[in-house]
Amino acid sequence: MIKGLAITPPVLGRISIGKVVEKNGKRMPEKDDEFTITTQVQSKGQWVKHPLDTELRQGEDNNKLRIIPIRLLFNDPDLNFRAQYSMFDHKTGRPVCVGNGETCKRMTAKGVESLTCPSPMACEYGQAGYCKPYGRLNVLIGDEDELGTFVFRTTGYNSIRTLLSRLHYFSAVSNNQLASLPLALRIRGKSTTQSFRQAIFYVDITIRPEHNLAQSIAIATETNLNRQQAGFDQQALDHAAKLGFANGEFEDTEDEGLEVVEEFYPAANQETPSGIEVQSTTRLKQKLLPKTQEAAP
């Protein structure tokens, strides 16, 4: 195994709830209210749709793809969905800092260093807005390739929080049989004060509409038993994935990082992270102090 290179699940395509469009000569992300399944190939600046996208739209209301039947590759929730605070160099797409709120790995002049991670709002290095929660979910769609996945990327708090809780809950109630559960990826909407009461959309994982939870667990148990009898070693697969993720300092390559930056880290008229002028904590406190004094009784 090549050291320093993260070995990640094989990817057949992408799942998104938006796209990148050109506005005033700049490519900017545009949100959507449905899923789009694409290949890993671009044509004229847009991702080419995967045949599954058309197939799954058949019979859907208004031809909107808002639910996708999926399975998961691993029993460990944190292998299926990896979420960290992440910052990328906007010019190269190279990850420069990845943390979990306690510790981080940061690219410095001395190489990759392990440092404390106070979260983006409390970190001077990330205060300029380049550091965000960033998650990658790998799922299986269809039966053509039982180890080939489609990846859904997100920097949305609602999607990240919901996906994390669902995966851990389903793992618990199914007796650690996530990889055998028949599940569904679906779009949900909500309004918040920050969205000015306009609908925003996020991603959730549920059981499939045709099954209830008890039926889904029974299917998972039967599937798991059949796999074991056939010699399928799920525990060994999870272990191999853990070793693969741990083999590199950062999961995303530079090519992937540029795609992520374009879609999730737009920064018009700003310098790249390597040239960030970070507002210090002292200056931030100075700006907040007058407001704090006014609010004091």
C-alpha cells in the first residue's frame, strides 16, 4: 500500500442537490430541491448524468428525484459518512487543515502538524470563513457493482447532523447490521430564521417506503446470514476500509479538492487560504465589546 495516500471506497458517480452555474462570468453554486445522480465525467462545465438518474425518476411526481433506494458498504457508521471541519487552498484544491473540534492536522511549512482544533468560530486560522464542516457519504445504488459507490458531499449542518444521527441510530437498532439494511436517501425541507423563512433542503436517510423498521431489520438479518454462509466477511471489509482511510493524512486529493472548493467554498474576491489575513481574537472582542456593554443592564 502506498504510504501517504488515503485509500477510499471506489466511486462510480456523484449525488448532489445542486450544481455549479456561471453568473456574471463566475462559476457559483446553485442549490436545488431534488437529487441529481451524475457520472464522474464533465461536459461543457457540467457533470454528465448517470443512467440511474433517468431510471429512478420514472414514476416520480413532477419527475423530481427526491428519494433514492440505497445500501451502505460498511457496518461502521463513521466509515460510511466521514465528517470533519475542513479547509482547502482555493488555488490548488489541496486540503490544508482538517479537524474534529479537539485536534486537527494542518499543513504548515514544517509539513503536516497535529494541533488543537477549537472549531471554526473560535479558531483564528479558520475565522475568515474558509473552514467549514464537510462530510462525504458513500452509498450503493443498484446491484451492478456491490463494492462501487456513489458519493454525496455536503457542508450543510442540517445534512451532516441528520446523517450522523440516523446512521448511528440505525446501527444501534439493527444490532450493527448497517451494511445489510435496505435504506433510502431522501430530500427534506425546512425553514429557519437564517433562511428568512424560505425553504432550505437537506438530506436524510430513512428506511424504504415499502418497509417498516421491523421488516427492514428482519431483511438485514436474513441478508447478513446469507452473506456469512456465502463467505462474505463484513468485519474484514470494515477493517480494510479503516486501514485505507488512515493511510493518508487527508482523504481528498487536489483534483477532488478543486471540485469541492468550487461547489462548497465559493470565495469571490478573496485570497486563497495560503494568503489569509485572519482577524485576531483581540480585534473580534474589540468589535463585540460595545454591543456587549449596550446590552448590559
